[in-house]
Amino acid sequence: MSHPLFKARGPAHEPVLAARLFAATIALAGLSTAAAAADMPLKAPPPAPVYQWTGCYIGINGGAGASSSNFDANVGTGTYLTGTDPATAGADGSGSANQTKFIGGGQVGCNWQTNTVVFGLEGDFDYFHSDSNFYNNTDTLAAGTPFVAGQSLSTNYLATVRPRIGIAADRNFAYITGGVAFTEANYTVSYADAVGGAGSASVSKSLIGWVVGAGWEHAFADHWTLRFEYLFSSFPSTSASGTIAGPGGTNPLSGSGDLIIQVARAGMNYKF
């Protein structure tokens, strides 16, 4: 007598058995695939895109501006100051002066990037009130008369238009720059002595000079950059002529002063 557990199975049971074997095979394959995937290294995320400097911007800046001038005065031969006095007055009115003041304003420009080379064009306008002056009041004329002779040159703004070129390394941009500088000079040469002789000459004149410099700019956000910059600008001399009048006569008076402005400043731009 055969036991029920060993009872022979008929053809009706064969499809069920085949289905169970197929399911077990699929399960084992899934486990094998999951184990293999767990052993695979994670794929690195794609690198961030390199920052592009192409575009236009507007910004503000502020820092220190240093102005310096070399002055030259001349007192001509006349009927008031005679002998060696004209040369003495002219020499004492000549000298140099410098001054450092706050400078601040804004800039606007555009950049074009090709590979790592960046070309740009920028214009800026800064408030800059400087007043370099030189006065000598320690000398006397041949007769022992004390006198004061000197010159001054002041400005109220500095503006430039400059191409820029440099190398970009992702979000960093180092550049050199140079172009045209603009300002207005208020110039005065003067003389006065203790016996009533006095004279002066003044002129206000717009000046066009040249400017060169260098800087570094960093994009700390997609639309915002921070920069540090140095500029050196030079302007032609400004001159004026007048007359010294004193008891008994007059003398021609003239003078001139050049102007150099150096700027160290920081700025922030918004890139469109």
C-alpha cells in the first residue's frame, strides 16, 4: 500500500510545478541583479558648467584717490619787482603737492568671452574732490619784505572710458585696461607781499588724459561680481597768466600745474 505523500502525480499537476519553477528562477535572477547593482560604484554627478563672462553689467565702486601735481611759477621783469626779486618770487612759487581723498561712483560695461580670453569695454564716473596746493611763505625779497607765492589745483570728478582684456578661470577674471580719462581742473597761481603787492590768475578747464590699470574680478553668484582695481591716469598741464600790481608798478605773473591721479578701489557689479 503506498503512502499518500508518495502518491504519483498525474499530468494535471505538471503545469503547476512548471509555474513554481519559473517563479523561483525569476526571483533568483532579481536577487542576483540587485546584489550586482549594490556592488557597482555610484556614478559621479556631472561637473558644474564653467562660468561665462559674456554679457553687460552695471555697478558701484569706492576707494581712495591720490592726486599729485608739479607746479611751475614765473614772475616776469617789470616795474614793481626788480633786480633778483622776480626770480626769487618765481622760484618760491614752484613746487609739488599731493593729496589723498575718497573716490566713489559707478560703472557700466559689457564683456565678450572667447574660450578663456575676455574682451570688455567699460565707462565709469566717480566723484573725486581733491585740492593739491603749494605755498611758500618763508622767504623775503631783497629788501627784506616777506611774501607768499604759490599755486593750487583742484578737481571734482574722474571719468574714464577703457577697453579691458584678460584671462578667465571659471569665476575668476584677471585683466589689464587702458583708455581715455576726463576731469576738470580749477587752477590758481598767486603772489602777495607785506607792502601791498598782490596778483593772481585762475582758470577752470576740462582735461583729457590717458589711463592704464589692472584688476581682478570674482563672480560670487551667477549675476553678481566683486572686483578690486588700480588705475593710473595722467593729464596735461593747466596754465594761467595774470599780473602782480604793487606800489609804483606791475609784473607779469604766470604758472602751470600738471595732474596725476592714482586710484585703488573695490567695486560690485550686477551682470544682466
